[in-house]
Amino acid sequence: MLVDTTIVCPLDRMGAAAADAEAAGYDGIWTFEGAHDPFLPLLLAAEHTERVQLGTSIAVAFARNPMLLATIGWDLQAYSKGRFVLGLGTQIKPHIVRRYGMPWSRPAERMRDMIGAIRDIWDSWATGGRLDHRGEFYQHTLMPPLFRPDPSQVEGFGPPPIWLAGVGPALTRVAGECADGFLSHPLCPPEFLRGTTIPALAAGAAATGRPRPAVHHSAMVIVGADDTQRAQAREAVRRQIAFYGSTPAYRRVLDAVGHGDLGPRLHELSRSGDWDGMAKAVDDRLVDLIAVTVDDQDAGAAELVARYGTTVDRIGLNTPYQADPQMLAQVSAAIRRRT
């Protein structure tokens, strides 16, 4: 099991943070699309590292179009010398329509077409062939020589792999059909991964005669130098679980651990803006089902391996609070010693 890290920091600190992560032994560095662009930091990370894989977990696919994603992915793959992963997610309808002002319909089918379009664009660039993608949602049929990048830029490693994030079985099955890897949501406990995610991925892969894609899971952890810091971290995790659990699309995750009735309650509290009430609604049992408390780095690593070691191929440590990077690196090192 490979061990990755997610880096969120200002751009002027990204190069040093990436270099530190590589020196700490991480196998991959991921960014995600929150308040800032997920691609720009990876250009800096590529400049200051040599070995680690670099990817977006996630970039919001439907906020963009296939040509933009193909161009960004090609350039980062070329600059990193084959270390980039284009990690995509759909986001949910209110964000796509009301925050990004983009169309939303049938997300699983739209994502399948988007991935096909991106790959058709890359194939046209790599081979010099005609671009002729005529999908249900995306059509790309024009590619003059002026707009073709030099195929020698990716010679020896090719265009980047595409990883897809998802929670529900429909999108997870699409990942099995056509993605190179799957990015699991931090809310998902091992029971959901084993009972829903892996079977859906396997079914999608079998339908197209492909091997099941690799799986990355960003596991929520509670770390701190003392009881006070761990208590503060626990409350931050509780709030994050409440936020995720308020999304109707994630209700099936709560169902998997016997908390299905909590989803509608969290959703109503979120609609009224009662963020404190949402956190109070998440009990300690649910926190412990989803997150791992690390009192001791070796014991914490052992618990993470026990939960995820036979299910996922890559793991990251998700901390929705300011965690000590050295402490996380020690836990990650302990995981690598056990796998």
C-alpha cells in the first residue's frame, strides 16, 4: 500500500512543502479544488521534486470542458516527466449550476463521455490523427496544426492516467469501466468500500474487460501532541463528518454504518445554517467508525493498515484541521513499514 499526502498551502510555499514531502518518503502528493485552483500548485511541486507522483484529488470536471482538461493534463505530464495524475470529480448539482454556472445532467453518463473526449484529444495529439469525438455531451472535431502540442513532450510515458472520484455505485461503475484509478471519499468507512465501492468498480471493469482500477482512500485521522490537541482535532473531524453527511448524495454511506437516519437531520440543519447543531448531532461512535485516533504512531498505523490494507492500493491521511506535518510523516512511515 502506497502512502500519499495532500498539500494545501499558499503558492509561495508549495515548492518547499512538496520537497519536504518527497524527502519524508511519501509516494504521492495530491491537491484538491477548494478555495484555490488545484493545478497551479502541482507545477511548483513538479519543479521541486523528482520522484513522487503528483495528482489532483480532485479537480472539478464539470466546471471545465474536455479540451481545457486535456491541455492542462498534457502540460503537467510533460513538465513532471510522466508523474502527473488527472484526478476528476463531478461535484454536486448545486455547485456546478449555481457556483460554476455550468450545465448538469446525468453525471455518470456525462463523465464517461468527458473521459472519452479527453482521451480522443490526447490520441489525436500523440498520433497526429484527425480529432473526431462525437459524444452525447461533448463534440470535438477541430484540431488545426497550430493547436497541436509536440508529441515528443510525452515520449516514453504518454499522456497522464485519469483517476475518477465517486461515492454512488453508478459513477463508481463508470470508473471501473474507463478510469485508471479511483479516488474514494474521506467519509467512506471500510464497510462501504468493501460492500459498495469495490463491487461496483469490479462490475464496471468486468463489463469492459479491464482489470479493476487501483483505489486511493484519504482516511480521516485524529492526531495531536497531547490530549488537548487530539480533542480539538476530534471536534474538527466531527464537523467535517457533519458537513459531508448533510449532502443527500452521501446518505448511502451513513446507511452502511447504521446511521442512515442522521442524513436527513443533518441536511435540514445545514439548510438553516446551524453548523454547531450539525456537529452535535454526530456522535462519538460515528466519529470512531470513520476516523482513526492516533495516540501512538505505531498503533495508529496498525489500525489504518487493519482497516484499509486489503482494500485500497494507496492511502492518504485526511486532517480537516492544522496537523503537525512531522507527526503525519511519522505515522505514514509506520504504515509503510507494515505494508
